[in-house]
Amino acid sequence: HYNAQDSVNIFFLNIRKDLKMTNLITDIKQIDFEKVSTFLKENAQITRNNTYWESVLPHTSRMYVLADDNGNTEAVMRLVDDNEMCIVHDFCIQNNANASHNARLLVGHLMQYVAQKNFLYTEIFNCPECAVPLLQKNKFDTLDTGMIFDDAQFKEQDVDTNGFTVQTEVRQVNQAGVNDIYDAVGWGARSAEMWQKITPYTNYIVQVLDKKKVIGFARLVEDGQNAMIYDVCVLPEYQKKKIGSMLMSKMSAYVHQHRLPFAGLVVVHENPTAKKFYEKFGFRSVPRVMQLYRDNIAPCAECCLQKSPLAIALQRQQQREN
């Protein structure tokens, strides 16, 4: 003897019981990395070993592993950020009966963290198919402007500096000079507070000067295995003077010399000329890079976790009990 409302309660209680089969692990000390490596190999053809994990974990901001009651991995996501930009690595969801729920759970946690940190950009290369619709609902754009470094295509280039000075020490960054370039290209200056936040996470920079004037800049953030290249910019009046080549020849040489398996960058707009330029330094285009811009975070404040049918049903149930 039950009415229609009771049947809804029973339906969601059954879902809740099923969902207990998937356990979320966020404490790195509790993650079985041998099982995670096996999972990534079988489900994404990604090879990970102890050396990889030892390299990346000190630089990892967040890591999420979903496992069944037997400890078998069903989904993985790892985040690296420098307080301004966030990149998602090792993102894989097993194609099973729980895939939709697991995708919602991981995207939900991603959106919570992104909203909390208010990143300028959040980017995902190699995104699981089942997560794409959820990310799009949360205002991620699907871009065809992503590029990754292909070491097989790399050719070291000796670029003539034409009398300009090239610096590569992070401590040498002329923040005011770089901000002038940002303003000139329409990006807007980075605050002193943000410079202070990102500097400890910046592993490598290239800064080109005409005497004491900063005319070109680029920076790289890496976790020992994966790298992202950001802020490639040249003062407009110095463009077409090989400044960009000076920046990228140094950047690509760094990736090659440090044998980083992954290095990525995103061209700001669909720009065939820019893509062709980066190809000269060993980069190739990849399809479907997911990117979230800061201005689109606000509408996503109530993330997937909070909006899920289960969460809504349990909230209503609690309201009725009160």
C-alpha cells in the first residue's frame, strides 16, 4: 500500500543504494596506483608507471579515483594548476553501466574546484566521450585550436637573436614589462598578487628584451611529465621580427631536453597562420580540446553534483521529513 509519491521515494532510494558501489577516493595515500595504471592502460591506452606517479604527484592539486567495492578503478581525473590556469590530466571513465553517473560525479567535483579557485582558463585534452555533454552544459567550449608537442617532429632551431637579449630564468621576469605586452595585445595586465601566486608554479620562462624593454614573453608549467605553455606574446610593434620564433625555439627545446611525454598549448582563436607557426617547432593540432573561461564559471556555481536528480530527490525527501 503506497501512493505515487512513495514510489518516487523507493525509486531514488534504490538508486542511492546502487551508487554506494562506487567509492570516491581523493586521499592520494589511499589510492592504489598500480590498479589506476592498469585501468588507464586498458581503457585509454595510456602507460603509467611508478616513475610517472612519483614525478607528478608532488605537483598535483587534486586527484579523484572512483572504484567499486572490490577496489577496481572505474574512473580517474587529476588536476594540476598554478592558481590561474588549470589543466586536467589522466581523465578516463570506464564504459560500463556506471559511466554516466561517474562522469557526473567527476565533472561535478571539477566544477566545484574550478568555481572555488576562479581560474582564468580550465582545459582538458583527451576528454572522455561520456563527459563531453556534461562539460558543454557547464559552459566548456569545444575547441579545435589545441596543439601538442610531437617529439618526432622536433628539429632544434638556432634562431638569430638580432641583437636582442633572451632570458630564461623565472626570477628575471620583468612583471611590469610583461604586463605592458598583455595590455598591448588586449589580454589585460596581471595583478601583482596573481604574479606572486603563479611564480612558484612556473617552471620555465622565455623573455626577450630590446635593451631593458620586454618585447616578448612565454612561460611553461609542468608536473615532471606533462607541460602547458602559456602567455606566448609579442609587442605588436616588434611582431614579424622573429621574436615569436625566439620564444618557441626555447620552449620546444626545453620540452625535448626534459623528455616530457606531453606538452600542450591552445591557440587563442582559430588561426591557421598561428597553427602553421607552432608546427615549425614540433607541435601538431589535436581535435576537441575542452576549455572553460572564467567569465562562464558564475552560471555554473550550482554544479553537476548539486543539480543531479539524486541530490534533488534527497533534498526534497529531507524537506518532507523536516
